[in-house]
Amino acid sequence: METNFDLAGRVALITGGSRGIGRGIAVALASAGAAVAVNFRSREDEAAQAVADIERVGGKGIAIRADVAVRSEVESMVDRVTAELGPIDVLVNNAGVAVIRGLDDITEEDFDETLAINLKSAFLTIQAVAPSMRERGWGRIVNISSVAARGAGSVGVHYNASKAGLEGLTRGYAARLAADGITVNAIAPGLIDTEMAAPLKEAGVADRIPVGRIGTPDDIGRAVLLTISNGFLTGQTIAVNGGGSFL
Ligand code: NAP
């Protein structure tokens, strides 16, 4: 049985791959042999660091600025990755925002922005990459959800809705792309040690995690590799949360 999953010759695009969980995923895919494009929106220096991390594990990486909530920017990004690395085989929709809002201070703008960045973005990227994956008869799509898709969470109802929507999108695309050799899954992390999670870490949420520690971007990178290595696994959400729904 072949056990080492090899992505040599494959091209991956990680949205929000410049830091946090996305960078962990980028390094994991590069370690498995993929050429990796890391997307970012504003922090170019972090994206350069991610490319350096990819090169440190012997991989090839490029950084691409694009706002994933804007169709024209997503299309240009996909065109650039295709021109510089080749057609995209692995798409990881990871870019997201978690603006903490209570019941009484959430605004319509908060709701719209969160849905655009966390949910519409995945629709835009999948629309842009799926035709080429279908033509080639192989593709792997992973959407980064959250335990907040099913639990109450600590961010707000806008975040709950965006991640629950992302899991619905995952199942919808999985069913429609399965016959083309393309799997579509979601990973729902618990608390992972990144800038986004800092307020929750300070609030002591980590103390309630059954395995006794906060998660790392590397934990999620490994989960992405596991998910895409199995062509019979599609339409699923895999919880990677240290053993509990605690957010
Ligand atoms: P993070 O540290 O805040 O990093 C967010 C990344 O997304 C950055 O690379 C950022 O780029 C990028 N980004 C944000 N908005 C973007 C946009 N409109 N267009 C393109 N890129 C954009 O977040 P994280 O903790 O790594 O979270 C990554 C994903 O995991 C998110 O979807 C989040 O909801 C999910 N998640 C996180 C946790 C956790 O505990 N950390 C738990 C469950 C789920 P710039 O730096 O250029 O802004």
C-alpha cells in the first residue's frame, strides 16, 4: 500500500495563505511536493514570510494579492497562478474574518462583509477553478469552516451563518463535482493559535480543550493533507478541535 501522499507536479492555491492557519496549510502542501500560491489581502510582508517558509521545506511558492470577496480580483489571481505555476489542482478556501460582535452591536455592514469574505469568496474561487479541474478530471477543494458552523461560538451570528453556509456550499459542490474526479470537503477547526484567536485565547477558552492544548496551524495543515489524500472522501466536514466543541 502506498502511504506517502505525494503532491509532486500538483499546484495548490491557498486563500489567506500568508499567515495563521493558511500558512500552516501552505507549508504542509509544499512539504508534500506541491507548488503553492499563497494569497493575501494586505500584509505583503507576511506573504513573503510564507513563501520563505515554503522554500525552507524545499518547495516552490508565490504570493498573490487579491481580495477574495471581489470576482475580478479572484479571476486575475487564478489566471496568474495558472500562468506562473500551472493549472490549479488543489484549492483551499481559508481566507476569513471573525469580527466579534454582540447581539446589540452587530450591523448590516458587519453581516454583509463577513458573508462576502467567508462565504461568497468560496463560490467565486470554485467558479474560477472548477472548469479546469473538470477538464483534467481531478481536483481537491477544501473549505475552512469552524466549530461555529454548528455551535454558538464566541464571534457572533454573522460568523455562525457564514461558516454554516460554507458547509452547505461544500456539500452542494461535492455532489455536483464527484463524477468529475473532484472532491470537496470542509475542515472545522476548534481554537487554533493565530492572531484571529487571540481574544478567545485570552478569555481562557484553551483551558477547556480536552487534549489539553490549543491547536496549531500545523494541525490543520495535516488535516488538509489527510482529507485530500482520499478520493473516496467527499462532501464531509471534518472537525479538528482537540476533542470538544468548546467555542
Ligand atoms: P488570521 O490569522 O486572521 O489570517 C487570516 C488570513 O486571511 C490572512 O492571510 C489574511 O490576509 C487573509 N484574508 C482576510 N480577508 C481576506 C480577503 N478579503 N481576501 C484575501 N485574503 C484575506 O486567521 P486564521 O486564524 O488563520 O483563520 C483562517 C481561517 O480559519 C478563517 O477562515 C477562520 O474563520 C478559520 N478558523 C480559525 C480558527 C482559529 O481559532 N484561528 C478557528 C476556526 C476557524 P492579510 O494578512 O493580508 O489581511
